[in-house]
Amino acid sequence: MPLINVKIIEGVFSAGQKQQIVRDLTDAMVGIEGENMRSVTWCVVEEVSSGDWGIGGQPLTTADVKALAAGVGVS
């Protein structure tokens, strides 16, 4: 059975946004595999502690991600 695992930095998304992630990703997967698979398609959203995620050797914090989303560069 399909398992969608999403990792995000804590504090970036609200509870409602995380629920929307689950709904939209499940819909996307069902669009590929067929409606009969909806009831057995799992989606898990895991939060990673701020600073415990890095890109290019640079740790990212919740504030960094919010700045990126706002169009502000991260140093």
C-alpha cells in the first residue's frame, strides 16, 4: 500500500496547512493509482526540529524558511 512521507521544518506550516498537504498529496497519488486505492493510501507529515535540516551544508531554521517564503534571502 502506498505511503507518502513528508518531512517539514517545525513551525513553518499551520495545522490546517498540514491537513491540506495530506489531502492534496493523497489526491495526487489517487489520481495516479486509482480511486479504489484511496482508503489504503497513507500520508505521514513529520516535523524536523528547526536547525536539524540543512541544504548545501547550511542548517535551516524555521525563521530561514519563513524568510524564503516571504522572498527574503537567507544568509
